[in-house]
Amino acid sequence: MNPGPPPGTPQAPQPPSRHYENFPVASLLCPPRLRPAVAAIYGFARTADDIADEGDAPPAQRLQDLAEYRADLQVAAEGRSGSARWPEVFGALQPMLAQFHLPVALLADLLSAFEQDVVKQRYASEAELLDYCRRSANPVGRLLLHLYAINDAESLAQSDNICSALQLINFWQDLSVDIPRGRIYLPQDVWAEHGVDEAQLLGLDVNPNTAKLTAACADSARARMRKGSPLVKKVPGRAGWELRLVVQGGLRILDKIAAINFATLRQRPTLNAWDVAVMVWRALRM
């Protein structure tokens, strides 16, 4: 696993491995009354991601720890004291669950994705990968919309598109990092369409076919982001501007991937100060 913003996105969180790095966390653009809730959600997600992905624990131990973490979430939601293994996480989260009536099912979906990452390293199809995004990324967007009392079906669908796109963009940005660690998020059915096999991917072989494979995946993520982008006009105040920057950060990473001819098997593109200026300009025009 891996969610800095796309790198360079102002006020975005540091990576809790992969999830949520593109989501704002208690930044200056977030209304002060919501900052504790946003920070608590992020702390919950980051700690669970670390349980799943950091250190040298065997898979069975990681799954056991995540099961205990899930039990503590349920106890916190009921207003009771948990195991005390993660007091800083649930001490911050429990009052936010009560104050904002946060949907516990969305937090549980995040844990489901982390558990999957412990045991699953290949995805047969784009549909299978998007189901992972549904649990690994989309809940964060829905939780943030919940804080702003935005809950209509169209807005939720737009949020899902943005969040899934951000997750996918991180994947396509990080191929040179994830594949050496054993994880191939590129869907196997899309490999076949482009004449690419697992040996080429494990060998980080940049050739016309692997470049076309990455380009196709990047194009799909761009289309998904554009489909969700009208949401930026529905989120009020400063948060709407922050969302504009997040969307533009993801799109700018896709520009950078295209600029290196989709060779992210070999290198990881990042954003610089000029890219941030471009993002701000584009955000102003949304």
C-alpha cells in the first residue's frame, strides 16, 4: 500500500502508505470546527494502514491486529472503552463519532480494504480493482461529505469517482515502487489486451506494450476524475477550493505520467513548484 498528495498538493497529508494521501487533512482551508473530525478520520486510516503494511509482522499477525482494531472501532461507536492498544486513535475518534454521527460502516469498509491488501497482490479485472477502490478510497470522500451534510446521490457518485480516480492515479504513479514489493495493481485483463505478461511487469520492462497498458489505465483514471469534478462547485467555502486543488493535483500527475511517455515502470513522476502554479491556475478556472 502506499495515499504526499499527488506530491506538491498544498496542505495534503503525508502518506499513510497509499491511501488518502490525496485527501486534505485538517488543513487551513478546512473550517476549524471540522478539523478535529478530519484529523481523527485520517489518524484512524493511517494507523490501520500501517498495521497492514509496515514492519515485519507475518500476514496472520497483521490480520489478527486488524481484527482487534475493528473490534475497538465497534466498541468506540458504542461509547465504550476498547482494548487500549491504540488510545491516541480511538481517543480522538470516539467523540467525533458521537458529535458528527460518522457512518461506522464507511470506517469498517476501510478496514476491509486494508485486510485485503495483506493477502491480495493481483487483480483480475478493472471491476475487481474498482471494488477495492470502493472500500480503500471512496469511504474517505463520503465521510468528508458527511461532515458537510452533503448526501444526495449525485454528489456521492461524483465523490466516488474522484476518490477512485485518486487511488488509481497513485497506483499508476507508483508502479516502480509497488511492483518490486510484489503488488501489481494493473488489472490482468488489461494486460492481455495490450500483449503484456507478468514477467514484463515484474521485470519493470518499459516497452511499447507496457507503455500502452499504462496509458490506457491513466486515460481511464482521467475520465473518472473528470466525471467527478463537478462536485467541486457543491462543496462550500474554502473546502471547495481545497477540493479543486486535489482534483487538479491528480490530473497534473497524469500530465506528468504522459510527459515521460507512460514509463512509470521505470520512474515515479512528482510535482514541482511550477506544477503547483499550474494547479492553482486551473483550479481558479473550474
